[in-house]
Amino acid sequence: MVTGGGAARVSSDTEEIRGQPFFGKEPEVVKGLDVKRYVGRWYEIAKFPTFFEPRGGENTRATYALRTDGDIDVLNETFLKGKRKSIKGVAYKEDPKSDEAKLRVKFDNIPIIRGFYWVLYVDTDYQYAVVGDPFRITLYILSRKNKIDDQVYTQLVQKAAEQGYDVSRLSKTTQTDPPPS
């Protein structure tokens, strides 16, 4: 999911705190992300619960669409007691000259806050991804399908642990079959 949450900081504040010893070494991100292959629908398999996302959401997913200017339209959706809740935004590269998969997100209803969306891992087929932020406050395990087998899940969790994330905080997201349309 592209988030606007706890890791989000007003841009000017971010540069002052990034790299301080409190946060340790920044997580490593994917280099050379093929955005055209990355866009599309992703299902949230697990995440770090956050104060800025609805509690009890099911069938949570994100749909990304490449814009002509190179930015990415974002649609995050979850279902609470059967009702669809959504938020729209735009993702863009932190540094347009870099090949690192470090994105920022601006949501329509939160104009001054920019969330972090760092792609920490994507498999070669672009079917699974691990996404976080520089402060290790948010973490998402994503898949193109709404269910993954336990072995793949364990491997993705291990990728996050290797980046210094406290994976004991992960909470699996309920996904139903079939997913809502």
C-alpha cells in the first residue's frame, strides 16, 4: 500500500531527521524498478498496523496507474463491515535523477503531508513486493494475488527482517475468495 502515515513528515522536517543515529542505517531499496511492470493491482497480505489506516479492514488493496507525466495515480481501498473505503493520491520519485525505488505520496485529502513508499524488494516476475519507509514505521507485504502460500510469505518476511524491521509487528490482512470487485 502506498501510505501517508506515521512515517510521513512534512518535507522540510524529513531532511533534518533522516540519517540521524536514532534511525540507524536506512533500508536498502530496489534499484532500477520497472514502473511499467510495477503498476497495477496489489493486495495487502500483511502490514504493520498504523494509526492512520482503518482498523479491521479486509480485502485491502492498492491500484497504481502510470500517468503521462511519469507520476503514479494511487487508489487505496479496504472494506470495513462490507463497505468500501478508499483514498486517492499521487506517488512520485523522491529524486527524479536516482534509479532508487524511493517514492513519496501525496494524498488528496492530506495536502501538506507526504508519505514514504520505498520498494525494498520485488521479485523478478513482479508478483510480490515488500514496501517500507526510511524510519521502519510502516511495512507492507504485497502480492498480485490476494493469497500467497506460507513459504513465499516467510521468504518475504525474512527480506524485511534482513532490512532491520521488527517483523513481530506484522499483522496479516484478511483477504476473501473471491476478492470484492
